[in-house]
Amino acid sequence: MSDDAVLYGLFIRLRQQGMRLAVRDYLDGLRALRLGFGVSSRGNLQQLCTALWVRTDEDRRRLALMFAELETPTDEDVQRLIGAAPTGQSNRPTKNTGPHRQESFAQPSPQKGRSEESRSVTFDRPGGDGIALPRSNIRLDCPESFVLTPPAIVDSRSLVVAWRRMWIARRTGPRTELDIQATISTLTHRGGLVEPRLVAPRRNLASLTILIDASRSMAPWLDVIPHFETSLRQSRLAKSAIYYFDNVPSSQLFQTSRLTSPVPLQEVLFLHSGSPVLVFSDGGAARGRITRQRIIGTRDFIKNAKARLYPFAWINPVPRNRWPSTSFEQIGHLSGLSTFELTEEGLIQAVDVLRGKREVRR
Amino acid sequence: MTRIYTGKAAKKYRVPAEVADMVNLAMALRRPLLVEGEPGCGKTMLAYAVAEELGFSEPIKIVVKSTHQAKDLLYRYDALRRLQDAQTAKRDEDLHVYPYIKLEKLGKAIYNKKPCVVLIDEIDKADIDFPNDLLDVLDTLSFDIDDLPDDEADQCPYGRRVSGDDTVQTLVIITSNREKQLPEPFLRRCLYVNLPFPDDPGLLNEIATLNLGCDFSQELVDAAVHTFTQIRNSAKAAEVHKSPATSEMIDWIRILHMRSIDGKALLEKDKLPPYWQALFKTASDIDIYRANATTEP
């Protein structure tokens, strides 16, 4: 009975901290407790919760932290908790009893001599009808008390999903696939099958050229750039290429993110003519200034490129609310460019422009 | 009668108690078990060990290819053969669909309703949509045969909807190498367990002894396990790309035995043990380890 209460408290607390858990996860936890898993010891309960609810390293740390903070309840605490648990309409704890309950629980601890100088037990104020869980205010010894891994802005998988939308299916190449319809009609016309009719399989003819700004102002997004490369490999595009440039694409582009192995811009435009192009750059929005040279240089490049590479889309990793009064705002106005943010929706919208499905003027 | 897996009764496989608990939990909650871990730690062997200990028949192993669709695991509709037979058909009744529907491995496992272990190996090799297609099948352990027309549903021995039995113990083990990210709905459906490298030297010794057989001297095995643990720890500290794991250790001990190397030769200090290169998989790892090992005092 007390295990159920602890499970419920953990579940609510984890959800409050942002872990994505569903009702189904909680019900499975209850079922596991009924079947006898996770009841023998605290370590077992932690293992059960980890197996059921934890999917990422960050989740694992959160759960471990929560267990470290969790005070082992004494029998008396457990009895009071059970007594206070909501059992229906008759026993609803109202908000008035919240603070009152805190005081009454604080008293037994010094009497038992359980509390040392550095330990004191507080009880969470229950939200609504919730059950208050004891929480110890001890200094934690576990090495990873802060979870400092930032969530990825965009991961490889969302990029792959976006690139996979670029699908132009045409039947090209050698005839290797069986055309059932044509075979059946030959059969009916001729009265017998001499050989099956074959047709070329559908292939994706979509292509994509990505130009990435690898200058210093793009340093905050350095870890997103390798995802572009890996995701293109899984994207099933017929032809794809990535080139790098420094702030403004001038007469040459580079083949590596460290800006080495230059290739003349004209050669790139010639090689990939007819292909849609996506530019990934802050366009001056990261610095927050207006630089005339940058605006003119970028405008000239866009005019040059749009003749050969069409459609054209620009993804800016700086959030949209930081674009006004920077060079990037001017760039967007000047050339009638389609610009998007670096989010999952922004990616999908950019790819839709590249497919020719949507013309956006921002 | 529900059988419990202890992780200690298979002939050549041992797991810590936590992993065995998770296996039992997955069977009890009827959720698939996603096993991740270093390559060479025995993820695939876990399925065989569970089947062996619980007395099930051989686990049904499905090796996922990058071109697989979820439907390919469930059933196969031989349209070509039906077309061919249709030419020589004497009566209209012969032109049915149902004789040309054959169940594939996973479909058979669901249909047979016998307790079994299904192993879906290296699911991250498949297309990114593949795990999502499998979600519903793994959840309810049932699927529809879409190619079967409705009016033939009662003639087909499988019926249109093939369902498993809720009371039968079935375990689906899915292994992943973490090469690609798996979709979140899929991860949420599975129970996750990370198969750890057996750090406990007693457990490692037991695994080595079980796998090598009785004609290996215990002295050699003890010395090798001890040296291996040291090599593995320094390899991890040196950040090699792939640290040596259980399968590499067993192969190495076999090489030492074949070359009749004595246990004492392994314990010599200031020298790398013979055939240590066999523990690493790439030339760069060998170089990294050699550079780090020789700088040690």
C-alpha cells in the first residue's frame, strides 16, 4: 500500500519536472508492484522506475537525484500518509490542513532523535488532493547534482524526416520491376504469357544542395552541423551536397566545415544547376548589427545563385524575434527570400518551399 | 504456469540479477524488451539464454535488413505465383488469394500461441519508419492480413486478423546498437534495459569458465580475466573507440590456450601480455592503447 503511494508521488514529481510520462506508464508501474517487482528494497524500486520510465541519460539522472532526496519513511510516517491519502469524497484533505499537517509531522522527528544537525525533513505541500511526500534537505553527495545537458535543438532524426519529404518519383533506369497490369493485358490480348512485362522501378530524383555558414558567429550551433552530413546520407536523395562558406559566400565555397578545400562558386553553381538550395546561416543576426557590406555581398550572391539554383530557402538558427534591426532583416526584405527558423516546423516549411509546394515571402 | 528467469541456469550465459528481473517484468507486463549495450556484451545471446532456461523452443530470430518493411516480418503474399497459376486455372474457384498467403517468422510466432522468445536483432539498422510500423503489432501481438480480400477471410486458415494469446508467455527482445535514433513512441512502448559489462571479477570468471570448457586450466583463466580487466580499464581511460568486451575476452583466452601460453606469462609486469592486439578491433585503437600503455610506469 505504501509502495503505491511512493510510486504515485514519484510519478507526479517526475512529470512536474518535465519528463514525458503517460497514464499508461503509471498503470504499468502499479501492475508491476502488484506482481511483486520493486517491492523488496529501495534499489529495486529505483530499478523498476528506471526500466519503465527512463529513456534518456537526463531522465536517468533526474530519477537518481529524486531517489537520493527521498527520505526513507518510518512506519509512523507511512501510517499518517495512508491515513491522509484521498479515498474518495469523504476524506478530501482541504487546503487548510496543508500547513497544519506540516507542523504535526515535523514534531515526531526530533523526538525519535532521527534528525541530525544537517538533516531536516520537510513535506511538500500537496497540490490539490495530492499526497505530501517527505523530502530531506540533505546536502547531496552524488557527483551529478546538476543536469547540464541542453536539449538538442534539432536532432539527426528530424533532419532525416525533413529531407525524406523531398521525393520526386519517376520511373527511370533499367526495367526490373514486374508490371502486373501490362502483363495481364498482354495475357488477355495474346491468350498466353510469353514473357512478363517489365517496367523501370520508381526512383527518387530529388536533389538538394546545402550551403552552411561555418564562420565564428555560428559557433553556438557547431554541434548541429555534423547532423546535416549524417542525415543527408540517410535521406534517399538522388543527389546531395554540402558546401561551407565564411559569413558571405563569395567567389569560393569550401568542402569541409573547417573551411578548407576551396571550390570556385561558379563551378558549384554549374555542377548543381537545377537543384534546390538551402542556406544555413545566421546572416548577421547573431552579432545583432547592420553591416552594409554583408547585406550587399549576400544580395549579390543570392541574385547570382537564384539564376541556377532554384528554389531557394534560408534557415536561420537565431530565433525570429532577434532578426529585426540586424543585417538579416534587410537581407530578407531585399531579395524576397523565404526565411525560416531552426525548429522542426521551420525545417518542414523550408523543405516544402524547396519542393515547390509553397511560396513564402517573409 | 509462469516461469521465472533467474539468469543463472543457462549453460553458458550469466546475467546480473537486475537484468533477470527486467526480463521477468517484460514478460509479466507483456511489453517488448529493448536491450542496449556495448557490442560484444551478449545482447543476442540473452534471447537464447532465456529460451534455454525457460524451456522454450529455439528463439525466433529476425535479422532486420535495411530494406525491411514491417509487413515483411508478418506475412508474405506470393502474387507472382498466383499470377502464374492463374494461367493454367481450370476453374474459377482456383483463383483465390488465401493459398498464396504464407506467414513469416513473427507472424508464425503470434499465430502459434506457444510460449516463445522472439528476437529482433539490430533494429536500428532498419529504415527510420520501421519501428513505428511495428508498434501496434508488438503492443497487441496481433495483426491484419491486408492482402486477403474480405470474402475469403473464413476460408483462410489464419483468418483476416491473426491474434496471439494473452495467457501465453511471449517475450520480444529487441537489440539496438544505437547507430540511429529510435522514434520516441517506440522507445516508450518498450522496457529498456542496458546490458552492462560484467565488472564483477567473480561473474566474469564464471562466464569465462562456462564458455571455454574443461580443458582450459583454471590458472590460465584466472590470470587472463585479471589481466583483461586491467586492459579494459586502461583502454576505457585512453578512450579507444571500442573497448574490449566479453566476446573479445573469450576469443583471446582461446588464442592463448591454442598457443600454449602459461598463466604466469600474462601476469608479468612492465610488459604487454601476448596477443593483446586481438582484443581491439581497429588499427587506431591498437595505436592509442599502445601509446597509453607504454607511458605507464
